Amino acid sequence: MSNPSEPKTLHTDSGEKLQKVLARAGVGSRREMERMIEAGRVEVDGKVATLGDRVQADARIRVDGKPVTTSDGQVTRRVLLYNKPEGEICSRSDPEGRRTVYDRLPPLRGERWISVGRLDFNTSGLLLFTNDGELANKLMHPSSVIDREYLVRIQGEVDDDMRQRLLDGVLLEDGVAKFTDIVDGAGEGRNRWFYCVVMEGRNREVRRLWESQGVRVSRLKRVRYGNCFIPSHVRVGQWIELNDKEIKDLCDTAGIKHKRQRETVEHKETRERHERKLRKSPGRKPQARQLKKARPE
């Protein structure tokens, strides 16, 4: 007969792998979660977890002492596309009291929106949010080789040699970076617009690439993320929810299997009502133009 005072073991054949549950909750990628578990930074039901543990849906999980809100894997996958204005930060709160990208998003019951990458304070444009941490991590991971297209206004002379250097690769503080495509936009002389594509999401990568050539970036807007563009009726500061087909396309891009989801009548009506509201006051036509799909050699 077992002693009831003995600690229960977490490693059982039932439940889900702990690192998978944490990744879905948006704490980090599965690899990152495995490292955190091995470092003893994760607790389950008051006990330090070990790699290989499986947990039940009602498990109390803490990472670095902070509780983690988890789901049972049956939550409907949702994705928002937000047209970020300049002057908003990609944090949930700001000690300086500045507006954050989360301020305008619709509330989630028992879940939270996870940002797919970040845009800095002075950058505007397309930003994706999801309630699925695994999808967010896959979309951000360099191995997914997802192209991001930006519209940038440059102050300074840009010649063919500079463009070729930016396409060949430039050594920055964190390694070699490059654009996979650069296309003329508008303007002439020392104040011109360009469309450019990067395959990674490094911090301020587009600005740093251009500034390495001695020119100044005066405006920067992300206009595409993979196969997602900003719809013409979604103005700055507005969001729209992707439908099931659009989410499937995004999952295909990320290399994640997507099971067709049946929307509740209430959710479908809310989503469609919000979209009709946006279309009643259409914004300007999108500035983005399709660049050739760049892939690593």
C-alpha cells in the first residue's frame, strides 16, 4: 500500500508533454522549454519538473515562479492581423504610460494574445497575433524562412552598388544580414521609397541594414508577412480576424498541421459584424506590391 505522504510522480503515460503545453501557452519554443525544464526553472504542482514529464489539463505550472495559463489543446486557433500605427510599443504594459499594441485588441476569455514578432516604436504596419503559442513560435523561428516585406523611405543617395551590397550581405553587430529583394517604390533624388524583403526577424534589422550604408530611414512600414497582406479596408490602428482558410494557409507556411475548425454561430457573427463595420469606412488602398518570393539558396 502506498504512503499518501510520498510525493506523486509527474512522469506518467497520460497527459501531454510539458514542453508542448508550455509552447502552446506562448512561453517559448519547445526547444527553449526543454532547456528551461532541464535548468530547473519549471515547477508543476509545487515540484520541480524534469524533462519527459507529462501533465494533466488541471496541472498548476510555474515558470521562474510565475504561474502559466494553459489550455487543454482543444481551444479554437485564432489569428488577428493588426495595422500598427507609429508610437505604439509591442509590450503588454509600459512604465512610461505609452499606448501598447494590445490596447486595441479584442479581449480573450481565459487566454491571451501572443504577438508574432515585434515592430519597434517608430515602425508601422502588419503585426500578427494568435492565441496559439506553437504557431507563434513556428512563424517567428528562422527555420521557417518566412519573408517579411517592408516599405521604407530613405533619405540619402542610393546607387546600384549600395543595393548590390545590401543584397549580397552586410556584417552587422549580430552577424551577416541581407535583403533578398529590393524594388523601387516612388520618389526621386535623396528622398525615395523602396520595397525590401528580409527572411529573419532580427531587432531593427531593416533600419540597421540601410543605416550601415550611411543613409537614413525616415519612414518604415511592414506591408507583408509571408502570404498575409494588410487588406485595403483595415486602416491604421484597426485589426481584422483571419478566417479558417486564411489560418490554414498561415499554418501551411509555418509547417503546422491545421485541422478544420467549426466556428460557433456567435463567434462567426461577431467576426463578420466587425468586418462589415471596417468596410463601411474604407481606408486608402494598400501600398504593398508583390515582390518575387525569395528563398534561401
